[in-house]
Amino acid sequence: NAGVTQTPKFRVLKTGQSMTLLCAQDMNHEYMYWYRQDPGMGLRLIHYSVGEGTTAKGEVPDGYNVSRLKKQNFLLGLESAAPSQTSVYFCASSYNPQRSSYNEQFFGPGTRLTVL
Amino acid sequence: AQKVTQAQTEISVVEKEDVTLDCVYETRDTTYYLFWYKQPPSGELVFLIRRNSFDEQNEISGRYSWNFQKSTSSFNFTITASQVVDSAVYFCALSEAYSGAGSYQLTFGKGTKLSVIP
């Protein structure tokens, strides 16, 4: 049982390049989330998904796109990276909070992205 | 809108001292969940505890204890007899039963960095 995994762990991009971050979970969770963590800011929600084939915007969605083609995977894409997207990205998953009180989010190890 | 405030940015204690991390939250919902997460220097986020708004019972788990008081909108975390391994950033977070489009997103405080000095 690997929990939540993220690839890659580190990445350096040049401004304007694109990339995709992959998140996978093996806990059969319905909900999945992408957050970014910046110094002094805590974690902020980028996008989330309440189930396979559905996605929605969070607090800071600009410059990112997501897809959830399979229940266990949640992809975060940067089409044209900017230095402001330098951050640590965390994926998380949880059971459906509307059906379970065990709704804590479990986080992946994070991806450290630097955009030059 | 929901909000979480962790007024203590950094705390330093000497090993074996007790330390309390403060968390104050704001929400308009009557049903909500509160969480504490630990982020050690290695960077991962570790879930510590969940508490729902209907359960004000305090909880103790080993050296950790949590004090939830709805009257003051606080959910404080105490570490007894602190150890060097407790050094980490601790985040308090809030999830409303219905937040906007139903994301149940976590609203995090900005974290408290705890340093335990040997």
C-alpha cells in the first residue's frame, strides 16, 4: 500500500516550457486535490476532483490545468511555466466527505518545481 | 469564508518542556472539521488528528493532546515533554461541510515552526 505517490520529486523548467505532474493513490479515494506551498503562505488549493472525469477550480487555478481520467490518477499540467509557479506541489486524496467522517486528506511527498 | 489563524510563527523550547500551539478558526458553518498536520524537515505532510464540530471532547494520544473549544473557536495542540523529533512545522486546517462548490477543501493556517533544542 503505497498511499499517495507523486512524480517527479524535483524538476527545473525554463520559462515557457510545459510539464505534467502525476499523482497516484491506491486507497480507492474519490476526492483528489492539488495544492501549492509557498514560504509563509501555507498550502493553497489549485484544483480538485470529486471523482473520475470531474475537475474543478480551487483558490489559485490560473496557469494550471488538470485531468482525472482514472480514479487513481490526478494530473496537474503547466502549459507555459512562469517563475511565479516556482513552488512545492502537493497532491492529496480523501474519501468522499459527504459519505464518510473519515475525511482527512492524505498527502503525497511533494514535487519541488523551479522555473527559471 | 473560512479562515485559520496560527498566530505563533516560530516557537523554540528546550527538550522536555511542554509546548502549546495555538489555532483559531472562523467559519459560518455549523458542521465543519478541524485537522492538525505535521511537516518535518523532510517535507512530507503527516496527518495527526481530525475533529468534527459536534465532538468537543479533548483527546490525548501519548505526548500529544488537543483542546477543542467551540466557544472560543480554538483548536489548540499541546506536546508534553517535547523531544527533538518533534521539531517540525505544524499546520492547523479547517474543512467546512459545504464550501463553495463542495470541494471540502482544507483551509490551512500559515503554520507554526517548532524547534526543540536538546
